[in-house]
Amino acid sequence: MIAVRGLAHRYGAAQALRLPDWKVAQGERWLILGRSGSGKTTLLHVIAGLLRPSEGDVSVFGENILKLEGTRLDRWRGATVGIVLQALHLVKHLSVRDNLRLAQYLAHAPQDDARIADTLGALGVAAKSARRPSELSQGEQQRVAIARAVVNRPKLLLADEPTANLDDAAAASVVDLLAEQAARHGATLVVATHDARVKAKFRERLEL
Amino acid sequence: MNLATLSAGYLRARPLQTTLSLMLLALGVGTIVLLVLVVSQLEERMQRDARGIDLVVGAKGSPMQLMLSGIYHLDAPTGNIPLSAVGLLAKNRMVRKAIPLALGDSWRGNRIVGAPKIYAEHYGAELRAGRFYDKPMEAVLGAEVAARTGVGVGGKFKGAHGLGSEPGDEHENEYTVVGVLAKSGAVIDRLVLTSIESVWHVHEEHQGPEDESDRKALEAAREVTVVLVQYASPLAAATLPRQINSQSELQAASPAYESARLFRIVGVGVEALQGFALVLIVAAALSVFIALYTALEERRYDLAVMRALGASPARLFGLLMAEGVVLALLGALIGLGLGHVLASVFGVWLESQQHGAVTGLEWRPEELWVLAVALGVGVVAALLPAWRAYRTDVSRTLAQG
């Protein structure tokens, strides 16, 4: 339900970055593979509504998101997209529970403690809900970041380099968790990475 | 979670900077509130004490001293004037009321004022106990005097010469307390009232006159200290003071003019303190600005992530503004409390100096202005950081790490 056509983006005066046309069906699990600078993050940001490309058409779940203005695009993103970032970026001074509550608050979703507990439980970190991110292990922080991305039950789950700096076992586990969570919420999963180790886990691949 | 708790969380995450901003703002606001409370209460008190008194007539000297001693019973009197002056004033067509007072003695630091009954009536004083004096050597105590000394109706005391805190010789004659006044909130609360004759009596006994001719001579030389005058019509202001001042032994002081002059003199100090308070508030504004602005750098990922989670730029703007406003509101409220506590402390100190006139338990409408200014400071200080947050380039920030 994602359709990208004739996409190009120009950063400053640099030559435009051209991206291939691309179609994704509902519930598919995609891997975007490519070197750094190949446009993985650009593509991810465009379909998340974080970046307006210089050229092209983008439709996500039937919504022409480039036509959405300002606050409406932000609202659409909050309600539709969950994002896991490489550097996690959990809010340091908020507890694990409050990091998830922040996601609900900013997406204008009801603040629902039961749903937060359920989401953390599904990722095996329910016991840490009162802790600050800094008190958690790297693996636990990774799980909290995924929990924050899925707590609003997004239809589209995006992950940008989720396995960088992880050992083989951890990398495999993160990809499994993402796939599991996407399946749990019926979400379409798109993972952007340069990490060839996780290639085997995805049937659909877009190589840039 | 809402904007207030979210911004409060960020403030708590920087305890040192937050405390510094709060302290500066609280000190500035507290100083201004203290000044507002003290100045307005003193002004009100002075106006209440001088209500209905258009002129103070007494011996030549400093007009301000004459006003302070004659109305507020603060300074030493300028001297005495002959009793005949009272009669002349009372007969003047431009004068509605002429209240003579005889000063000079005190009891445990409270001034003994020889005055006719109309003096108490002028302040609307009512008896709480006993009756009014009608014979020499009977006295009525003001409410504060009675409370401080614990002496009530039937009590006896001896006046001492002089008005200061270190009394002079005690006089032989004993006063009997025949009444206690209810609290009026005016200067009369701090006074011991008696008849003018009592004051004369005490001092004449002192000199021990023996024969009839001496007594006659003394009576002819009887004096009062000041006369409080109320005009019959506003027109009197144009001529009466000049008329009085032209007489060699008399001087007229206008309380309205002299208190305005006094407040101009005191005003310099008040303005200096106000300036100091404003400097503190400007420093507080800078501190809020610097705290928010420097924190932006380490918060840029937080802000970008918030955008990724669905927050609009306006929401980030609101978050930063809320931090400035919460900080300002908190600092201003602490400052308001501080100002009232300081005013109370100042009031207690004044009370110990027997000039109880200031309390921290009153609120003034000006304080709302102070609150509004403090909020304005928070808003202005947060404006630029909030604008920067609004302009967060979410894609670029997230792509960097």
C-alpha cells in the first residue's frame, strides 16, 4: 500500500539523489539495502512524512502524503507510522513508561497505561517500566525503542539501521522482534540497513 | 502527561540552572512585592492618621518635624506655643476644628498626650472598657498600649519626662487608668490620652508653686505643643497658613505637603531598591533564556524524535514556551511568598519599635501586575529558544545520528 514514483531529492547544491519506483503491499516485510549515502534514510524519511522530496509522488495507504500540509501531516504520521531509530533516542529523564506515554500524548492517542503495560510485556521489558533508559542494558533499550514505535499500533513500522553496532545474535534478535511486532499489529515493516547479516530474514528486498 | 508535566520534567532534569533562574526571579519579585506592601501600607497609614487634619500649628522649627510630632507622634516636638493661640485659632472663621495637644511625657515608651475629648472622637475611637477621663490625672490607654503593658482600667502609672526610649525623671503624680480604647488602626492606638490639664498639673507640681500670685502667673504662662486644625472651607488653604506663619512664635505645616515631601525623600531609596529588583528580574530573564537556549543543543534529538512521534512544530514551540512560563510562574509565586514573609518580618520589627503599621497578611492589586510582568519575562526569554525548536529540521537531525 506504499507506492513511490519518480522520487528525487536534492540536498543543497548537490546532484539530485534519484530513487527507484517502489511498491509495497499491506503486511509485507521489506528490507532496503544499500551503502551509506545511497538514499535509504531519505526514502524512509519520505514515506514517514518527515521529508518532502524535491520531485516525485508518494502514496501511503492511499494517502498522497505530499499533499498533506503541516499539522495534518504530523497527525497522520503520529497515527500511522512507528519509527525505530539507530540511536534509539529515548528521552533520558523520562521513565520507560513515560517514554511510551509521550508517544501516545504526541500522537493525540488516549494515554492508556494498560496498553503501555501490554506493549512492554510483549517485548519482555514490563519489569523495567519505572526505570530510566540509562538504567537499562543496550538490549533492553532496543526493546523499549521498539515498544515506543508500536504502542500506537501503527500501520507502518519503520526501522533505520536497527542492527548497526550489534553483535550477530543481538542483530538477529532485533530483526525478529521487529517482524514479530509488525505481525502482532498487522503492520507493514520496512527496515533500512547496510547490514548484510539480516538479508536472509526478508523475502522482499529493495537494493539501492 | 501534558504540556505542563512534560516541561516540568525538562526543568527538573536541569536542577542547577532551574534553581538559579527561580532564585533570581524570586528575589526580584520578592523585593518588589516587599516595597509595594511596605510603601502602600505606610502611605495608607499616614493618610489615615492625617485624615481630616489640614494644618498642624506649633512652634517655629522644621515643618516636617512639626507634622511628624504633631500627627504621627514620631519626632520630638518643635517646642510649645502659648495657650492664647488656641483661642485665636478656634475663633477664626476659616477653622472648623482646632484640637490642642500637650506633649512632653511618656510612659514605658508610649507618649502621653494631653488632649480634649474631640481628639479621640476625631479618629472615631471607641471605648472598649471603662469610661473617658473627666478629671485631671485620669488617663485612657490606646489599644496597643493596653495590650503591650497589660495594664487595664484601675491601673496606676507615673509619667516620665521626655519622649524617647530612654525616659527621663519620673514625675511624682500618678495617673489612674479609667478607660481603654478599642483598636482603631490609627495613631491613637499607640497613645496614652489624658486631659491637657493633667499635663499642666504634672509640670506645675514639679515646680511647686506656693502662693496665689505664682499660681496666677503659671496659669497665664500655660502652653500647648501643637494645634491640629481642620479648615471650614478649602479656601482657607490659601490664606490661613500665611496668616499663622506671619506671627512670630507660630508655624503652620500642611500634612499633605509635608508628607508628599517626605515620600519624595524616602522615594529615592525606594526607587534605588526598585532598580535593584529590576536588575534581578532582568538577570532572571537572561538566566531563563540561557538555560533554555543552551539546553536546545542537547535536546535537538529529543525534539526531532517528538516530531517523528507526531508532534507538530507548534507543539515544540509550545513546549519551550511552557518551560519559560512554568519557570516564571513558579519564580514569581515563590517571590510573592517571599515578599509577604519579609513584610511580616519587617512588620514584627516595626512593632518592636512601637510603630506597628506593616503586615505581610495583606494583598495589594499591584501584586497582580508584578505577577504579570514576571510571566512576561518568562514568555520573552523563551521566545527565541521556542522559535529554534519550532524550526527543528527533523529529517536532517535524525539522519545525523
